[in-house]
Amino acid sequence: MHRVGDEEFAALLGRPLPAAWWDPDAPLGLDDTAAQLRHANLLGRGVLGLLLTARRVLKAVGRPHAANNVMFVVNMTFAKIEGYSGGKVSRRSVERFLRWVGRR
């Protein structure tokens, strides 16, 4: 496969492509990651802080694989949470969380 245009790729993807440049002042969406919570309100920054603290603790106690799993979660898009949770976290819950951690 060689060059695929944006329109063709969006058709293959089955949805519009996310913006090429991320606006830190825009509300978080399903295509954003937990790492972007650093630009959210206090709740969002707190959640990110907990995740990063958990990673540091896991590394300190000699659990590098578990620490790596936390970083996987931090860098995963919110849209993937439903699938990776085995359906325990619904898309509706993720969208509600994103509204709660909206911008400052």
C-alpha cells in the first residue's frame, strides 16, 4: 500500500479523522489520551497524577512490567477503555468522565 489520501483513509477507518494538531484548550474527546489530562481541570490532573504515582511506586518495588502497563493505559485513547475493560466501563461512562474533567 502506498499513499492513501485523508478521505480514503477516513472511509477505511469508518469515521472522520481526528485533527492533525491537538489544541490543549479544546475539550478532551474519545481520541485523546490520559496523558492529555495534564491540561484538564483539577480532577483530571489528579487522575493523571494517581496513574503516574502508581507507575513510580511499581517501578520502585521492582514491578517494571506492571509499571509499563500503567504507561500503556496513560497513552491509550479514551475510546479504547471500553474494549480493554471487557465491557466493565461503558462508553457512556467514559464520555461522562470526559465531561467532568473538561477544561479549567
